Amino acid sequence: MLNLLKTHFGFDQFRPLQEEIIRCVMAQRDAFVLMPTGGGKSLCFQLPALMMPGLTLVISPLISLMKDQVDALQANGIPAEFINSTLTRAEIAKIQADARLGNTKILYAAPERLILPEFQLFLKKIQVSLIAIDESHCISEWGHDFRPDYLNLKMLRDIFPEVPVMALTATATQRVREDILHQLSLDQAKIFISSFNRPNLSYIVLSKKDSYGQLIEILREHQNESAIIYCFSRKDTENLAADLREEGLKALPYHAGLESEERRTNQEKFIRDEAQIIVATIAFGMGIDKPDVRLVIHYHLPKSIEGYYQETGRAGRDGLPSKCILFYSSADAIKQQYFIRQIEDESERKNAYRKLDQMVEYCELATCRRHHLLSYFGEDYQQESCNGCDICLSPPEKFDATIISQKIMSAIIRTGQRFGMNYIIDVLLGAKNKNIIERDHHRLSVYGIVNDFSKDDLRRIISQLLSRNLIEKSGAEYPILALSQRGQDFLKEREEIRLPKFFSIAKLSSPSDAVDADYDRELFEELRLLRKRIADEQGVPPFVVFGDLALRQMALYLPQSEESFSRISGVGEQKLKQYGKIFMEVIQTYAKENNLREKIIPVKRSAKSRRIKREGSTYQETKKLIIQKMSLEEMATVRGLAPSTIAAHIEKLASFGEEIDIDYLRPPVEKFEIIKAAFKKSGGTALSPVREILGEDFSFEELRIARLFIK
């Protein structure tokens, strides 16, 4: 076994449980293997396949993962093939012929292929020594990724009653485990459960404020490293990938709606490091066996803890430190609730609500995230601090929350313990809600008694009270809050409670922290002295020249060109012209003496700017017609829009620095001079006063275009 391990896989020793699992199936026993992504599940069936006389059949749901694994096996000198919908009939016939001749040791197939009579006939004609069912949680309706095709796998027991079966998964709760064993008739299987802990992964939740700006900054920090970003919808993946390419980042989309050829090409580019970033849908997942993914970012909220854990598992499969970052806002949860409401099956809908609720609870934690994840999967994590999540690395300050907790719990009691979180918050904040007034709850003593906490603050406090079992929640679609026995005792005994301060989601660092922590103090001092000298010469306070933040950014990013320097906070056109050269000379000299290089300065961009620049946006469609030198009326006709809308597009394009030649749209000289005079007379830039001065001979569109040239 060790010889094969070294010869074909290049390892000197087994990882935990691998050897025991291999010995189990070699002894013709069924096995159930629960092992985290990156723990070495595949080797548990790949190595015994080399020791057994016949062929090992591997059932896998992900076409892309099949290809990766077969490529890796073939590269290791192991005869492996796959059969799926990407192959032609002739290619499949050749693979099956080779298998019948005994030339193939491992054959991958998708679960849906098992219902085809010709495939069943093929299987009966070959010697199958082991059946491995990868991603076996897909057979359970209680799992996060149920696939009806997996129910077909039951027939394998009928076709091969004597062949050992190995079921493998990286994510399964106790209930799902039991369901897998039942569905696959693995009553006598030996169960192997590895630790779910991935010590090389850091878990971080960031508040979704300027999430795009934060995302760009994170990706710049990991500039030459592979990253996967998960989004909610196919459109989100396409748009975000396009936006990242605008930033000069090599990003590609990956989702089920792409043409299979494009998906394959994007996957290849990512695996070969020709693309740094893959943006994928949460639902479709990423079946890519790439060991050096350093970042897994959830740009939108995952649907379940199992899904989240499995997706984060794509990071750091080589065991090196990697980050798992999740951007969270309650708005994402509300968006998902809308889609859950569309589910017709009641038990399925309740299950989806329960899983989403667990995901929100994880995001709003004030305790160790690793401990929470591991306990979700039934593992007891003993460490006091994991040193690998945002909460443990920067514990939030606590404050005395006794009074606000008493107010919340009193509001729950006085409204009859039959309302949800949002209603209780509305009562506490004194909202003029129709339902509150109809129920006479505006007359309660708790109505409007909170004025020192926001709605978001109260949401977080209630979440903390729920996690401490002071409040209970019941019901899936419209959950109701009530006091637990522990909560009743808390009120009766007038106990004290301390909760995390400000309820902002803890994070490892923020853009401003990064500037505070990393800027070069020595260079900062030189720039500060220069600022003081200039300020003294001009008789102004130093901050008039540049603020401290600007100097810190200069000392961090070392800008040495006008374009870079203009990105520094507080550097406008005038200051660039006035001070740019002298400050850059100091920076250049310092950088040269200390062998330092200029760093890329992240720029905050609005979503509006990205929509305007995005290829295929309505603004870009108008831009194409401007290039053709069409008149406003012609553009409006072609686009099926009003001339006023086209004029607004032109104004937006110009304001965001798009390179467009609109000189041909400028009103004739005489008219332009009249409009210019009218703007001057009106004393501002608003269109209506100018139109009143000029009358109906001048259209709003003309005035809007003319205003661009006056500016």
C-alpha cells in the first residue's frame, strides 16, 4: 500500500483514517466515509482500485470534477476514464470496449447514466470490484444538495450484491448520515468520521457596506493567488466577473447557464492560472479540484451551513493558509426568503427556512465561528480560541446590555408572545404601523421606549439573546418569539448581561486600519516636514496642504506617477498640479534609497459607475451610436427611447470619464451663446430656470447637451 501511495500519488504516508478505510474495503466490507474537503477522500477508493483485480466504478455528480480527477489519475500513470454527456457515442463505445478488455482501473460516471438500459447491460459484462459513491449526501432529501438522480443508485445493490460499496461525503449532519446509510442499504457498513476542522482556513464575516470596494481591496492583496467568488444568481456572476475585468483583474464566470464549451474553457484557464478569479453561482457550485485556491469569497449569503462549509472547503486543499470571507447583510436573507416562499412543498419550504435561519445565526455570531461550524456537524471543539476566525482574532468589545435586553423581553411578553422579530422591533421603536395601532399595541408601556438603538442594532441584540437561550423562536415561515424558562428566570432574578458592543460584524481589518498599520512611519515623517514647510511659506495650516490620511496613504502606496498620485485621498486637480511634483520627488528618492516599489492604490467606485462602464449596459449601447455620429433623434429611434433619455445617457457617460466625441452634438454657435448667457443669468446649472428664460424654442435635450460644454 505504501509503495503504491508513493509510486502513483507521491506521498510517503497516509492521512488520518485513509489506511483504515482502504483495509476495510479490501476486506470486502462496505464503508461510509465522512471527511472534509481536502482531507483525502478520493485516495480512499483510488488506491484500492489499483490493488483489486477488476474495475472501480465511481459515481460523481460533477462533470468538471470527473475530468479533473481523471486528468490527475492519468498523469499519475493510472488508467482511468469517465463517461458523461460531454462525450460522443463513438468515444463512449471506445471507453466501454477498453473497460471490457480490462484496460481501465477506474471509471467515473454520472448518476443519471445508471437508468439507461444499455449502460446497465455494459456494467453486467465487466468485473466491478468496488463501487464508490462520491458526494453521497446528494441522495438525502435532508441534505443541502438533494439530487433525485441519486435515488437510482439503489439499483447498484441489485446488480452487484457482493461488491463492496463506499459512500463518501464532506458534509452531512447526523440526520443526513442516517438517511444515506438507509437509502444505500449500508446497514453493515463500517463508519469513518474524520474531524471537520480545517485548521489552515480562516473564517471571516464582513459587513456588506461598500462590499465591492472591500472585495477589490482583498483581491489586490492576494493579487497573484487563485480565488473563487460565489454569487446568488447567474446574472450576478456575469456582472461581477465583467466588473472585475474592468479593474484589470483576470476574472471569469462559471455557472450552469453557460455553454458547455465556454464553461470548460473558463475552468481550464482557472486551473492553469491563466485566470486568477472564478465567479460562480452558489447553486451550481464549483467542481474544480484545484489545491492552491487561497481565497473563497461568498459575495452573497449561502443557503445553508452545509453548502457554505462545502464551498469554503475548496480553499487551501494543499494545507496552506487560506481565507474564507463572507459578505453579510440582512437584505440578502430577505431576498432568499422571497424565493423560499415560492417553494410549493410545505416540508421542503420549512426545511429551507430552517437552513437559512442557521446561516443567518452563523453570520451574526459573537462567539468562535469554527466552534459553531464544528458543533453543527456534531464535533466538540475544545479550544478556547481557534486563532483562525475574525471573532477570535479581534474579539468585539462588550457593553452592559441588561436594560435593553429587559425592554426587548418585556415587549415580547406584553404583546402576547405571538409576534416575530420585526414586529417587536417596530413596537420598541414606536413605529406608526397599521397592525400595531389596530391591536392597540401603541398604548403599551413598551411602545417607543427605545431611542438609543437602531433597527439593525436591535436585530443583532435579539439574535444574541436567542443564541443565549433567553428567547426562543418557533415556526419556519413566520417565526414567533417567546421567552424561554431561562429568560423568565433572567427577568425575575433581575440578572445582568453583557453583549458585544455596536453589533458591527467583527473583521480582521478595514481599509483605514490597513493604512494605520502598514504605512512607512519614516517616510510619513519626511512628508509631514515637507507639508509643514510649504504651509509656513504659504501662511496656511498644514492640513490645508494635505490631511494626515493623505500623507499616510502616500507613505503606504508610494505613488510615483501623476495618475497614481491623483488616487490619493484629498488630491484634486489643483493639488496635483500645485504639490504633486514636489511630494513625488521625496517619495521617489525614499523608495530608491530603501529599495521599495510603488503599490497599486485601490479606488472606491460606485455601483452606478460600474453599470455605466459594463459592456452591454444601456449606456454602452448609446455610446456605440455616438461613435456612429447619430443625432439625438436618430439614437432615440434606434433604441426605442425618448430623446431626453438619450441625452441623460450622454451626460452620465461624460460624467464618468467615458471617452466620447460629442462635439458634433453641440448646438450651433449662435444658439449656444444664447444658452450660455441664459445659464449665466440663472446663476446656476438647473435646466428649468434656463428654459423659463429662453422659452419653448429651446428643448430640454438641447439645454442638457449644451450644459456639458459650458461646464
